[in-house]
Amino acid sequence: MLDKKIKEKIIKKFAVHENDTGSSEVQIAILTEEIRQLTEHLKTHKKDFSSRRGLLKKVGERRRLLRYLERENPDSFENLVKRLKLKLAKRYEKKEPSVDEILPEEPLIPVVEEEVATE
């Protein structure tokens, strides 16, 4: 659980507007700090499985919020990731393969070419 003063500092630092307390940016920043604190706690208390479960829930919530922010406001997403120094897994877009990628450079049936050349 975050200390009230730390939480207020995070809200001031990441607020989008003056009275902002619940924007995606603020929620992600608060979750990130909670994740950092829980990670440190679990380094010393390796068998605290209930805290580990809470950590996993917070990581999942942050992942969902990041995905939402990336979809809705990509510029703010990039800025927030840099400010929080988050490491993100690379996302691979599904792209249609080109004809050159599908077909090999050499013909599949070399016999056909020899027959065409002799005729």
C-alpha cells in the first residue's frame, strides 16, 4: 500500500489537468509504484504468496490500462513509458506476406523448365 504523501506526489507529477486524480496516466503511475514496492517486499519475503497474487493482479491491471492508453492516445502512451522507464514487449503486427516471401527464388519443379527449353 502506498503512503498518502507518495501517492499525492505521483498524482501531481502525472496529472493531465489540475484536478486530475483518475486519468489513465495517473492510474498507471500509481500502479507502477505499487508494483515496485511489492517487488521489493517479495525479494525479502519469498513465501508471501498472497502478496504475489496481489502483485500479479496489479501487473495485469497496468497492462490493460497501458493497452487502452496506447490505443486511445499513442503520444501520451509513449511519453508515459519513457517517464516511468517501463520495458515493453515488442508487439508484432500481423502483416500479409509478399509474393517474394512466399515463393522461393528457385523453381519448385526444375524438370518443367528443361522441357520448356527443349521445345
